[in-house]
Amino acid sequence: MSQGPRSGLAAVSSALLAMSRHLEVRDVLKTIVASARELLDAQYAALGVPDDHGGFAQFVVDGVSEEQWKAIGPLPRQHGILAAMLHQARPERLADVREDPRFEGWPAAHPDMSDFLGLPIRDGDEIIGALFLANKLRPENADTPDRKGESGCGFTEDDEELLSILAQHAAIALTNARLYERSRELTIAEERSRLAHELHDAVSQKLFSLRLTAQAAAALVDRDPSRAKGELQQVTTLAAEAADELRAAVVELRPAALDEDGLVATLRTHAQVLDRAHTARVTFASRGVRALPAAQEEALLRVAQEALHNALRHSGADHVDVTLHKRGPDTVLRVTDDGKGFDPTTVRRAGRHLGLVSMRDRAGGIGGSLTVESAPGKGTTIEMEAPGG
């Protein structure tokens, strides 16, 4: 590399920090590819994540324009030189990839490539991806053989060692991102199941009342038509309410809308659904809160959902109020109920029962804090403060 030891180390450090900063798999892949291309002065870089059917589940490139990428066509298959890193699991450093016997099946619109460096990304014994670089832009000692005795290849053994370090950290970042996404999917599935149960209870109650009222109207039709008419009007009202609950079920059982709608809209909708599903009054208000980083919105939403679940299932509250507001640069979530409360000195036992441990973990995970105020007969207030945003 053309950088001095200190600047080179700083560049590597920046790349590794950038990898660890992202939680979404696609963002991690893009960061890995861009970092590798920049650090090793390559014209092109790509990272392929294999699927189980001989293709690539994801294939991210850097250095190729949108127009070029569209002209290239579908994602590549696991064949030729691309398959070498996945199946033979060893680095490949070539003076001219086009002269390699495994070079085949490349689209006509694909950019020209010559010198080539590729290696697998491993998670233990499993190969979870392959990282490729092509066309060294500022080759060092390109006219003399490198330490492996290959002449003409712009990528050196030092480049290979550096890419190997990147690949090791890429494996960690990619595995963490996958675990995060899986955890998120499980959390969403759990929340949808819980919401389905709550909506089922609400709709079942409405339908039960509807059936009883219809039976009463049928019994009164002959001997008291006037009262039967009143009961039928009540049937109409209950049917409309049941239809509203079913519409809410259809809307709210879709995947979590946090990414599309944002925290404020998602919390407002969640509160409205719970207000319909429970006898307790559930309200939501927001003041001055705009869009927040994804990790903060996720944590605030999950804490709000847990606190609401506790208040509605365990506290016997008549009113539950949720507010979201700014406190200086920070964002504050407050969930207050007028239920039976509990003694905070028994928080070790109560914490497990009420999910306080997981709520504190979520708050701490984004550098925030969680406080709990409660007393027997005095209700409960749970407040989470998220930094910045």
C-alpha cells in the first residue's frame, strides 16, 4: 500500500469501526466492500454471499456504476473463479484473471479486469461469503516479482494479508448483523403473536355480545316488536364495532411498521389498538420528537410495548398514558398507569416478572437509562431516556 504505517493503520482502524457500526446485513456488506476497495487501491470490489442453490443470495459491488450494473444482468452463479473461494476455500491472487482456465461465463457488459485478488470469508469452518478485488490502481513494484514469485500482479502478498484481516473482521460483523436481524424477526413475531391474542380477546367479546343481543331480538320479535327493534339497533352497533376490531387486526398484524412509519406513528397506532382491545383507556401524545436513529427507535418501541403489556395485564389500571417528548437533546419515553403499583424495593423479584431487566438492557444498549417509580396503590411510571437524536 502507498500509505505510511501510521496513516495505513488509521485507515484500517476506520474500516473496522465502520463495519462494526452497522446492524443491517446489507449495510455491513456495502461497508466491507467499500473499505476493501479503498484500502487496497482497487478499481473494483465485490462480495458474494452464497445461497443453497448454486447462486448468490446477495452480491454487492463497489466501483461499478448503476448503469453498468444494470447492463451486467442477473446475479452470477457459483462457477469458475467465483466458486474457487467458496468451494476450495483458499486465496486466489492472479496476474490476469482472464488467462485463468476457470475464467468463464462473464457477461459481455462486465468491466474489463486483469489482476485479481479474492479470498473466502469464514465463520469457523463455514464459508459465509467471498471477497473479490480487481485492477490495482496504484500497484507497488508491479514490474518486479513479489515475494511469492508471481510477476505482473498489482496485488502483493501484503495486500493479501491485509485483505485476510479485513475478511476475519467482516465475518464477525456479518455474523453479528445476521444475529441482530434474526433477533429482530423473533421479537416482531413474538409481538405479533401477543397482539393477535389481545385482538382475538377483544373481537371475541364483541361477537359474544352480538350473538346474545341477536338472540334477545329474535325472542322479542313476536311479543314485543318495539323492544326487538331496540335490540336490533344494538346488533347493528355491535356489528360495526366488531368490524372495526377486525380491520384493526388486519392492519396491525402486518410486519412492524417502524421502518416505514417511524416511531411516533407506530406508537400512536399501537396505543389506539390497545385502547380498543382493553377496558383501560390508553392514550398517546408526542411533543417535538422527529426521526431518530434506527437502534434508538427500536429500543424505545420495545420498552414502550413491554411497559404497556405490564400495565394492561398486571396492574389493573383504568388509565395508561404514553408520552414521547424531548428533554434537551435527549428523547424521553414515559408510560404511566393508575394501577395497583408495587414496592420498588422488591425490584429483584418484580423485575423478572415485569420484564424490567430486559427493558434496562434495551435502554443501556443505546447508552440510555431507565427509571421506575411505583408504590402499592399508587400506580407505576416507567421512563426511558435515549441520548441525542
